[in-house]
Amino acid sequence: MSEKLNTIIEQLKSLTLLEASELVTEIEKVFGVDTSVSVASATMAAPAAAAPAEAAEEKTSFDITLTDVPADKKIAVLKIVRNVTGLGLKESKDIVDNVPKVLKEGASKEESESIKKEVEAVGGKVTIK
């Protein structure tokens, strides 16, 4: 850092809070800037950055999607789809024949794992999101 900047920083350190407040107000007037915007942006960025991490930890509902059904396993998977969805034979067959399809939305973690195990046990493939 240059000597000029070092001198300015040392002078800023010696200001009282009232003097620092007046300095900020004067800088805003002279240079036409608004320091409240940069402070607000900094405080808004921190919670926004933390939110995705919290959302990932707190996820309690999952969507279960049937992604693959081997031709020779359709009947077995169809039975599970009927049990999981509560749909009739025709509607369940439409899901099995037209993968990928969502089997259940908003399932708990335990329920989604159970459904995944059932479908995979008979040869189908499921993704949980």
C-alpha cells in the first residue's frame, strides 16, 4: 500500500464515531454515492448464501420418479405402482409404459426409501429428488 493510503487509514482510525458518520455523509454528497446500498447488499447476500445450505439439510419431502422398467418385469412393477399410487390398473399401466413418470410427490424420506427398495427388488429403477 502506498504511503498516502497508509496516512489516510491512520487518520481514519483516530476519528470518533460522530466524525466518522459526518465523513460518510460528506463522501456521499461529494461523490454522489449511497453507502446504505452497499451495506444492505452485503447483509442481504449472507442470508441468501446460507439459505440453500439450510434448505438442503431440512429437506423432508421427496419426489419419487419411476425411471426404467424392463419389459419382462412390467407386471411386478405395475403391482407396486398400484399399491403406491392407489390408482387403477389402466392408470398404473400408463405410468409403467411411459417412464419416466412421477410415482409420488412429497413422500417422507423413509417412505421414499421403502418404495425405492420395493421397485428395485422387482427390477425397476427409481430416482428420488
